[in-house]
Amino acid sequence: MGKLQTITMTPGTGVPKDTAVRLTQAFLHRHGSGLDDLLRRFPSLHGLTFRRAIEACFAPSETALELAMALDEAVDTLLSLQGQNCHPLPVDDGRRLQIDAGLRWYAARLHDLARAARSM
């Protein structure tokens, strides 16, 4: 037999509490290393610091709305990096457009998570 777990529903939405946190954690678990790798090209921003700012909203004292605001800020940060000077890695030779496309992809996914957090 597995462990029993009580699922607390959020009043008004009927969505299990902490769903936004679980979705964001799952995204960072799957794609966080790729995000860190992408951010290594920008000396003004450190990937671990970027992720820790989001992960700080996983604390039980934080709300889904606070997580949504942190994710929105992360989206703004990623989009502001488009076209900025970066230190490309050897594999990036002539592929600046792919770096910008990667920034937009991560920004879109984080935007989706922020929108989901607001609805929970």
C-alpha cells in the first residue's frame, strides 16, 4: 500500500491546492538545465539565480498569485535578453536567431504557467 495523501481543494476554483507549484516544479525539473545552459550566454544573468527567484515562491507561505507574478517577471527578463549582447558558446557559431528563439520558447512556457497559476 502506498502513502495516503490528503488533497486540499482551493475554494472557488475546485483545483487542488499547490497545483501551480507542482506544474512549475515539473517544468523546471524537465527543462531547467536547458534554461540554465541558455542563460550561461548572458553574463548579466545567472541561471541558478534566475531559477532560485522562481523557486522561492514554492514556500508554503507563498500564494499562487505570488508565483504568477514571479513567473511574469521571469518572462519579462527573458524577453528583454533578445538581441542583447551575449557570449556565444562554440556551438552557437552563426546561430544567434536560435538563441533568441530559445528565449522566446522559455518565456512562452513560463507565461503559460503564470496564466495557469492565476486561474488556480
